Amino acid sequence: MFEFDRTRNFTTMKVHCNNMFTHRVKTFRKVVCFFRSESDWEPAPVSFSPVTDDVNPSARFVTVSLLNHMASAIKCQYYFADVWMMFSEITFQSDTAVYNTTLAPPKTGPPTSTQPGDDPTHKIDDSNTRILIGCLVAIIFILVAIIVIILWRQVWQKMLEKASRRMLDDELTASLSIQSETLTYNNNNNSSSPSEQESNSTYERIFPLGPDYQEPSRLIRKLPEFSQPAEEAGTSAASKSSQASTQEGVPHYAEADIVNLQGVTGSNTYAVPAITMDLLSGKDVAVEEFPRKLLTFKEKLGEGQFGEVHLCEAEGMQDFMDEDFASETSDSQPMLVAVKMLRADANKNARNDFLKEIKIMSRLKDPNIIRLLAVCICSDPLCMITEYMENGDLNQFLSRHEPEDLMALLSNAPTVSYSNLKYMATQIASGMKYLSSLNFVHRDLATRNCLVGKNYTIKIADFGMSRNLYSGDYYRIQGRAVLPIRWMSWESILLGKFTTASDVWAFGVTLWETLTFCKEQPYSQLTDEQVIENTGEFFRDQKRQIYLPQPAICPDALYKLMLSCWRRNTKERPSFQEIHRTLLECPD
Ligand code: ADE
């Protein structure tokens, strides 16, 4: 009895038989086939009697016509022609496919042997076909998805290229006009200094937003105007630095030598001139080792890729701190401190960066820069102990508060007065004045990187990009650079130039955030791509750029200050000294 997977239209049955008649083995004398379609057996079977052959003893197929009977099961009765019947294979042919079945032993006589695969016909199994088709469909889907992703990336790259090419065209026009000395550079910039002429050719050689976009600080080194020493084109910081180097012994700072220490606990630790790093490579760290057993864990303040920040109580911290700073703190009570801890499993690079961060931070001593108090580096895990600012970061602090208006008064919401907002902005300017005097470039000034203590005191820190809360503030360029584009100057985005002048731009945005109580992201109505397009408009300076609007509580004088931070020409932006003075002079 042969059962099939479904009802089929049977044409023939082939029985492979032995015919060694001298050994009394013969093909069958007769076969009667019964057919079952659905559940009933057909009353009329098919019977067939092959011609017996007493001449040729070789095995052969005996073909039985099944007369196109429709059946899902066939029962066959084979009749002996002699003592033995020996079948090796029985195959059925139906209209659509050929089915091979394994033999059951005959009811009488010795067991028959089977020879699978004897039949040269290509055999198709329906369920396998379905799996095969499924796999092919899945592969096609995956290929289509890959093609869509590739096309999408190409379209996005083209958009960037288009934006950059438009700028390149403008730049070429400008450079031609300078060469012929008949046309002016643009409406607002009639006199082109030699340094500007040099920087024009930048675009003709390499454009950072093209497919070859590179991490800015690496890219900039390739440009001839930046491979020269510090007198680089168009940055007020560099010209100031060359003066500073002679006047105050401040290290000479070339933009091309910026060492970016971003990495360990996710922070940038400010961009540091390489020469400063040489000074720092000495053994001396200007802070003391603190016995970690005197730290009592209170709560977790934050977490980054490379470690955690804990709020701790430190016993006797006053004995370990600088005298100037210890005098600011109260008596011998345990002191609340923030402890930044490197993960125990951090790799060697992360450890080195953490130690470098300590060296740099230990030299920054200003009332408006977060102070490194002590360290635990004699054993693992490496720790930095910084002062604790009880009101968290400025972004979250302001988000929880409202301006002092009628609405807030009626709703009893916590408020911050305009004069306190201005006070906080003034402290940020003061901290930045200190950093810029050392030629430190922060690169990521924003309210998220400022901490708030008692009585609206502000200290600038740098948490880097590690906090999930602010991941939306950073834009990833094709999986490479991660940039806070909404705070970045046009030259930082397009040329990879990070200078004090670009910190000034970021200060303007930070001031805007402060006066809007961080209720929305800068340029919230623009997508990241549109922000980059707008950067192109800042570069072209043809009055098509979109500026952040004047906040409701912002007086005209302060908005004027903001706008001056966003001037196209870096030299025309105010210094932090000027910004600080302007803020102090602004009426409350
Ligand atoms: N989170 C990270 N560092 C901090 C600090 N120094 N004070 C308060 N919160 C923090």
C-alpha cells in the first residue's frame, strides 16, 4: 500500500524486478492495483500481466500503465510467477511529479532489497521546494533592503556634497574675484586680508563635507595654511596666543596641534595644545592622593561609557585641598564630593586618557571651572574627586524653573529672575575668559556642561557625549565624528576649526539657552541636515542664514551680544573678556 501526500493523476508504475529464472526468481505474473481517492476505494482496479521471460535473466523495469487514475493511495497485489519475486524499487509517475517509495517486504518469500536513487529521473519533493522558495524570497528581501540602505546613504551623501559644492562654487567665485582685484569678496567683507586669500584655496583642494570627510582636527593638518606655525589664518585665539606665549609664558598654541582627550569618562577635557601636554608629561600631578577608605558612597550621579560618577562623603578632605580652595569650604565636617571612577575593566588607552585628564584638570584653577580636589590613582579603580554641585547641570536646573512672570506667580512654579540668569551667564563668561587665557579650547560649551551650585554659582565642566539624556544634541557624521552641531560655529562644522572664537559662538548659543530656560533645543524647528545647510548660509553670509530668535525676556543689548558671537568673521566676534565686561555692564 502506497500513501501519497495528496491526490495525484497516476500514469504509470515502474517495478524494478529480478528475473534470474534459473534460480526460480521471476518478475511477477500479475499485478492488481486498487485506487483510493479521498476516503473511498474505487470499485474497478487496474490489473496487468507482464510477459514472462525465460530467456534474459537480467533485472529490468516492468512498466504498468495506471490509466490516469486519480488517487492519494494505491494498493498493489503482486502474484508470484515462480518461487521468488525480488523487487528493488517501485516508482510511480504522476502528471506533475515522480514519487519514489521505499518497499515494504512482500507478504511471502524472502525480503526484497531496495536501491534508492537507481532512478535517473530528477525527483522533486514538494516541501523542499517550498523551503527553497522561502529561502529565495528571504534572500531577495535582504538584497532589496541592502540596496535601499546603500541608495539612501548615497542620496544623503549627495545632499551633503551638493551643499558643499554650492559653497565651493561661491568660494571659487570669491577667489577669482580676489585674483582679478575687480570684484569684492562679498557684501559685508570688502577687504580681503592675505590670510583670507589663503583660506579660500582650502576649498579648491579638499572639502571636509564631501565623501572624503575626515575628523576635522586630522583634516586640518593637511591644509598648508595650518601646517605653518601658530600664526594661522583668521583666528583671534592664535594671534592672542602668540602674544601670550611671549608675555606670560603661556605655551605657544597652533590649532593643528590640538590634542583631543575625549574618551575616558566621556569628556573632552578641553582641547589642549600639544605643547601643554609636554609640560604635563612630568610626573607631578598638582593634586594629592586621597585615601579611598575615607570616601563614603552616597548615591550614583551619572554613568558614562568608561565609568560612573558617585556622590560621596569625604572625611578630612580639607587637609588634601589647596589652601586657596580649602578656605572656601566650611570647617572639618565631611564634605560632599563628586567621584568620577574609571571602570575596573577599562583598557590601557582609557587609563592613560584618564590620567591625562587628571593632569589637565589639576591645573585648571578658577572659581567658575569645576575643581579637581584630589585623586585615587595608587590603586584601581582610578578616581577623580571633584567638587559637588548640588543643583546638577544648568540645562536640567533651568528646565525645572520658569521666568518670573504672572503665569509662574499664579501657578507657584519655581522661578529664576532675569538678574540671576544674567549672573549665571556672567560666570560662564568668566570661566571661559580663564580657559581662553590659557589657550584652552573647550569645544563643547553648552548648558549641559555647566554645573549649578548654591546661590546660582556656576562652574564649567565637560561631560562629553556620554550622557544618554543629551544624545540628541550630538550629530553623528557617517559613523565618524560626533558633533554638537547646534552649538558649533560654521568654521568648526565646515573646516573643523575649533578655536576660542568658536567657543565664543557656542557661548552665544549657551546664553540663548539660558534666557529661554532650556525649554527647547536650539534651532528646534530645523532637522540636523537643515542645521548643516544653515551653516552653509552662515558661511555665505548673504542674509539667508537663520539666527536663533530673541528670547522673550532678553533685552536688546543682550541679543546684540548674542548676534555678535555668531558673526561670520572670527575676528569680528568679541573676546571672552569683552563678553564678560558687557554682561557686567548690562543693567539687571
Ligand atoms: N555630576 C557629575 N559631576 C558632578 C558634580 N561635580 N556635581 C554634581 N553633579 C555631578
